[in-house]
Amino acid sequence: MNTMISHLTGSSNKDSVMKLLTQIHHRLIPQTLNLGYVPYLSLIYLWIFFTGLYFYPPQGLQIAAVLVGVVTFLVCYFRVYWSSHSQLSFYIMAIVLIGVAMAEINWGASVFFVYAAVFCGVYDTKKSAYRALSLVVLFIIAYSWLTAKPPNFYLPSVLFSCVIGLMMSHQKEAERKNQALKISQQQIQTLAASAERERISRDLHDLLGHSLSVITLKSALASKMIDKNKPLEQINQEIKAVEQLSRETLALVRGAVNGYNHATIATELLQAKVATDAADIELVTAIESLSLAQETESQLALIIREAVTNVVRHAETAKVWVELKQHNQLITLSISDQGTTAQFNTNAGVENMRARIAKLQGHLVIQTQPHTQLLFTMPNNEQSGAMV
């Protein structure tokens, strides 16, 4: 009995401790950021500072200064995760000043400059992040020069501040693009569903309005013929005509509804516009009016979707161009941006696009210099279909 009570008490204490730790965690890190325990793991780099304290122990008031500096840094460190744009500048400046104060005590204080550089990547835009990172690096150089700090202090500070700061900026930019893309996709789904309902309603009205009117008239005619005792053969002809028209109308309705399962270039360009606007990329289109078979247009539309998605996610560009034209029965689709790359990595998206254009008896050429361009070329053998 005592063992059971002891076990229950131990479990209760453990739950209380875990609950308390969870509450502390939620006060330190916003739940909306979904960062888990990564911020705590990042504090491991403070060992550089504490290693310096081990080899060069502080004396007298220096001990109090170190305690105040570390506590102040931890406050600024966790407040960064809650801060707005203007507050972020304050905390980065505070961490830099902590580094200056601690640098007068031991060389390991250079790690505080690196933390300040990392937080520069938290800014809302890459331009702001680069500007802040440049100011931090210039401050490190100027401070080291004015105070005649040795190379083992300023060289690691500058190197790691630049490398880790740039990595953080790129990571945050990728996260912002992915988030913008996710939001735009949700908006696209809502717009597409609404547009589809409107188009189905409009097309069904056009399809059924005429057919049902004719069916009604012929049914009424057959009824009158029955009332007037007309020959059975004439009545059967009218009834068969109603049946035939009903079947044709049903086929038209099925065709109209099934047609919305196929992607269209116009719809994909609309979706691409939403996605590029969200990623702060200008979309420039030059689309010729072409008569394309439904399957051809669907495959080209899906290629546009994949290519623009790759640009939004990965390309460092301010503009993306989408051009579709035809010359002598040869259709060319070009998607290009201002990004450059020495080596283009073939991924699943590129292979999917190759497969789609190959299905249309075409091919893909990838150009990486001076800018990135995907050029799809195919014959236009089928002239029946939707007009782009």
C-alpha cells in the first residue's frame, strides 16, 4: 500500500514539474512559432564565453559584471522571439553592447556578436536583414580596430557572424516564401472553388436552358397528340425524340462537369499571379491566343504551375516571365527568371515537367546562364480544343 501511494505521489510530482516546465517554455517562446526546443539548443554556443572565463577567471566586480551580462543577454535572447521589427533592432543593439562589455573581461565574448548577427536574419525582409548584418559586422571591425583587439578575437567574430548570419537570412527568406506560397495556395483553392461553381452554374444554364425548353415543348406536343388520338406512330416519334434529346443533354452535362478536372492555362496564370504577388515577385506574361486540344492545354498548364512554384520557392529573383507562342505548328513555352546558377539540380519537379512535355512529343531545354530559363518545345498537331 505504501509503495502504491509512493508511486502515485511520484507520478503526481513528475506531472506537476512537467506542467511547470511547459508553462515556462510557453512564456519564453511563442507557441505560434512552433520552434520546439531549438532556441535552447542554440544557447550551447555560450560555452565559448564560459571557456574563456575558465582560463581567465574574473575577479572582484568582474564577477558581478559577468552575471549581469549573462542574465541581460538571456532576457534579450528570449525577448527577440516576441519582438516586433522596431523592438528587434533594440535587442540586437543590446546584445552587441553586452559583447562589448564582456570583451573587456575575456576573449570568449565574441560569441555575443555572432548571436546578434544571427538575429539579423529575423527581420521581415532580406534587405533589412542584410542591412542589419552589415552594420553588426562593421561595428565589430571598428570596435576591434579602435580597441586593438587581437586577431583571435575579431577574425572569428567577423567570419562566423557573416556565415551564420547569411545562412539565417536565407533560411528565414525560404520560410517566408513557403509560408506565402502556402497562404496563396489556400487563397487559390478558395478562388478556384468559387470560380468553378460560377462556371458550372453558367454553363449548365446555357446547356440546359435550350434543351429543357425543347424537351418541355415536345413532351407537351406528345401529350396533346395523345389527347387528340393521333396515330401511335407519330406519338412514338415525339417520345423517342424527347428520349434522344435527354440522352444528348445528359452527355453534354457530364462533359461540362468532367471538363473542370482539366487544368487551363488561364486558371494557372491567375494562380501564379497570386503566388508571385505573395512572394514579392513580378509576373510578366506574353501568351498568344492559340487553339489547343484539351489534353495539350492541361499538360502545359500543369507545367506552368510546377515551374512557377519552383521559382517562388527557390529562385532569387524579382521577376519571372511566362511566354507561350506558336510558329509554323511549333509551340514554345518559356519560363525564365533573373536567377543564375552554376549547376542546375534535377529534382522531381523537373522530371515531372520533362514527362509532361514528352507526353506531348516535345522536349525541355534548361538554360542556367546568364539567367535561368526553362524552354519547352512541342508540335501543335491537334487544332481542336479550347482557345487560350
